[in-house]
Amino acid sequence: MNNLIYYIQYIILYILGQSFSMWGQYYTLKFKNISYIKAFLLAIPFAWIAWFFLTTTIVLSSKYNLFTPTQDIFMLTIIQFILIIIINKFYLKQIIKKIYFIAFILICFAIYTNMNKTINKFIQSYKNKLQPNYKPITNKLQIN
């Protein structure tokens, strides 16, 4: 129950930080003939605000052992996807296509595969089937 407050703070700060980040990245898209410098000057305040919120979020997560860095990245992916869909639908007035959700599922699968080291386990089991008596060479000297 004690960590519940920290989890709520974490989620709120993370969503706020990512909202500023995504809005800063998408804000200038509606402007047609905008220079790179003007786009940068319009977007950089959003990046500073996002940096503040996300730094506070990561510190909170580390201090109270709320999430691992990998879980932070997974949370980042989910929140950014949701925010991009919202911005595309309501600000840029674009049609949301099914392919976006398929891509999101593939990204989540890739993150899961990376976290679980699924491919490494598969390759290791395949090597063990090919060479059952194989022992990796170590660089440690064995002194008797």
C-alpha cells in the first residue's frame, strides 16, 4: 500500500512527460513553410519540460524500486503509441489504420523477445542438439 502512491505518481509523471515530448515532436507538423530553426525553437521548450518530468519519473522508479529499466522502456513504448494515436486522430486529423496496431504488437513482441532472451535460448538449445558434449572454452587458467 505504501508504494501505491509512488506508482500513481510514476504513471502521472510519465504520462505528463511523454505528452509534452510527443506534443513537441508533432506540434510543428501543421505548419507548412517553417524553417528548421523556427521548428527547433518551437519544440525545444516541450523537450525541456519532458526531460524534467521523465527524469523525476526515473529517479522515483529507481529510488523506490518500482520498475526495472527494461520495464521503463516498455512503458515508454506503450505510452508513446497511445499518445501518437491520439495526436494523429485529433490534431492531425488522420485516419487510424489497422496496420498501426499490428506494428505495435510486433514492437511489443520484439521487446518481450529481448527481455526474455528468447532467441538466445533457442540458439543455445539448437547448439546443444548439434553438439551435445560441447563445453565452451574459458579464458581462466586452471592452476592445480
